[in-house]
Amino acid sequence: MTRILVIEDNDDLAFGLRNNLEIEGYEVAVAPNGEDGLSQAIDDPPDLVILDLMLPKMDGYRVLHSLREQEFTNPVLILTARGEETDKVRGLKLGADDYVTKPFGVLELLARVEALLRRSVSGVAEENAKGILQFGSIEIDQSARTVERGGEEVALTPKEYDLLIALFGRDGAVASRVDLMKEVWGYQAAVLSRTVDTHIAELRRKIESDPATPVHILTVRKVGYRLQA
């Protein structure tokens, strides 16, 4: 059974989330603060984490940063009352896979959860069946989901890795933002206007020699992005 960890300090909201997720057939655990949530996620990794940002003991940003530092690669969905663009971008940079702002519709949240889990499961199956990809000084080991630049490992978040694979798979053709949202995040609507752009910027920072003048991940004005080997 698919396991979800909800890290949320609002008892009523946590109860509602647990109830709705269990109705959909998920096994759900709840942590009331950041420290307990981090401990549970590391000790017994769930298939997906729903993470509030405003938490006692340890805020959601620190939880997310710690999870990714300890190589937790499963999806993390940020759920918070913070709706500012800077909060969204910060969460995405730290490795969040999606972002839902309170108040939210239950059906929307369930759709996001399903999309993230679907991408996570299918992605692992696909990568395990594939081998090494290369362009420039970049080497991608798909079976291990690792990336090296000039022989040095590059620490990509799960969605940065998926985005890189999506671009590589187009053999230099242009991918629109909507196409990338659908392929990498699992839904068509670009509900987070800067999701793709933020992840592209982070990819460039990590794999380009000069991110300000990229030679591999190129912008196609008013269309999207393409990868040049």
C-alpha cells in the first residue's frame, strides 16, 4: 500500500487530510511538528510527504532541506498558507516537487498527490531499465539516477533530474513549459508560473560552466527550452 506522511501542526487539517487520503486507499501517518516529521521520514521513508511550512520545533524549509541532504528522493508536496512567489521559489529550490496554497480544494490536492506518485513510480521503473547518457562533460547514470560533471557528482533534486531527462529525450527539439509541466510534474496546467523556470535556473547553475551564458540548456524565446549536446 502506498504510504503518505503528513507533517502538519493543525489538528483539524491533519485529520481532514488523513481521512480523505485514507478514503482514496493510501496508508497515512501524521507528524505534528517538523522534528517528528523529519525523524519519521528518515526512519521509515514514505512514498510521499505532504509538508506544511509553518511548523513548531523545525520549520518546513529546514525539514525539506534536511530530507534532501539525507538523500530522501521521494516526492514532497508543500502545503502552506504562504502564497508569496518568493516562498514558492525557495521551496522549489530546496527540492519540493509541487506546491499547494491554503485554502485548497480536496480534489485538487488529491489530483496533485496522484500525479506525483504516478511520476515517481513510472520514473523509477523506466530508469532501472536504462543505462548511461552523455553530453558535453555531463554523464547521467539512469539506473542510479545520478549525474556527474567532469567526473564530479552533481547533486540534483528529484525534479531537476527528471527535467534534465525530459530535455535530453527530445534530441535537441524544443520543449514548451506546458510540455515539461505535463511530462515532469504530471499535469498540464502551469499552476506554478515559475516552476519550470526555477528548475531550469538551478539545473544551469549546477551543470553549466557559466550559468549566465549556458551552452547546453538553451532558452527558446516565447516557446520554452531545449538541450544542446
